[in-house]
Amino acid sequence: MLTEKTFLSPVFVALAALCWGLAGGIGGVLTREGWASLVVSFYRGAIGLLLILVTVTALSVYSNVRPGYRHRAA
């Protein structure tokens, strides 16, 4: 059965792959321009953490699902 969740899963995987590739390409350009690899890695990690925090906050505000919530089996 095709549901909204099963339809969106491959879309999110493709979007994550696109972002991963773009971040790697931009990181390569910045390294070539003289940025230290550690600095590039730090900024990639910081931006990723920020996006994760925004996503978790949005999910907890706009849905009934809370982080750490365990659904009871019927």
C-alpha cells in the first residue's frame, strides 16, 4: 500500500544525497581556495547540526509526535 510516508521517503533520501554532494563540492572548492580542512569540516558539521535542530523543533511543534515518545501497542 502506497502511503504518503512511503512516497516521501525516497524523495528525502534523494534530497539528502543532493545536499551531501553539494556540501562535498563546496568543501572541495573552499579547500582549494586555501581554507583548512578542519575549518571546512567544522562549518559543515555546524550547519548540519543547525538543520537537525530546526527539523526536530519543527516536528515537535507541528505534529503530535514528541522526541522520545513511545507509542503504546494496542
